[in-house]
Amino acid sequence: MADGHAARYFNQCSQLGGMLDMLTDRASTVALMILLSNFYSDYLYWFMGLIVLDIVSHFARISANLMTGKLSHKMTESKHHWLLNIYYENKYFLALLCGMNEGFFLFTYLSHFIQLPIISFVQWYILFPGSFLKQSISVLQFYQSLQDIVDFDESKMKSIN
């Protein structure tokens, strides 16, 4: 999140920068999940599923917004699900869920090396609910993005006929 704040502070925002920011976020999360899948091999398929969900939901979001002329993947419409609108329109809610999601995976990494009740408590009772909500929003984001693409395609087909 710091890179986005720095870009806005120095007035150096661009569409390319926004896409690169999202790409680096995806890459770092994927790298962490690959590492975790080695530590917790019984959960390999869960980690693989979360990696796929993260990538395809963001790719669909970018694709839908570019097709419909939006400048940012964070732009929503009133027809979108209310939770998706809150997620992208309230930067504090977005930051909280992203932080809880990444925190959950970081605490999962930490708990591989250190088994303390406080670490487990924070991981499962504080961070996991936010991580679960963030993953649920990714499913919602994927669905909404596909719906936006279908709506766009249908409107284009109607204008041709």
C-alpha cells in the first residue's frame, strides 16, 4: 500500500503503475503461498486454488474494466454487488481486508517456525475472518467481472444488429 500512497503523494500515478502495482501484489502473494504449500503440503490444493482465484479474479476485473472504458480496476458501478462497491470505494475497508489477508498468510508462515498460543490466536481468530472475507470478495469480483463482460458483449451485439 505504501507504493500507491507514494505515487499519489508525488503525483506519479498512471494506469501502467496501477497495473504494475497489482502485478507485484499478486506475485508476492503467489510466492508466499508457494512457500506455504511446501511447509503445509496437506493443504497444497487449497493454496493452489487460492492462487488461481487471486489471479483469475483480478485478470477478469482488469479485463472487464478495460473493455468498458474504466481507468482503474477499483472503479465500480451502482449495479455491482454492494460488498464489492464498499470494498473498492472505501480505502480503509480495502486496506483492512488486504492487511488481514496478507497477515493471515504471514502468521501461517510464522507459525511454521514458532508455535505459541498467541500467534495461533491472532492467526485464526483475528486475521482469518478478514482473509476469508477477502477470498469471498475475490469470488464475487470474478463473478461480477464476468457478468460485466457478458453485458458489454451483449450490448455490442445489439448495436451491430
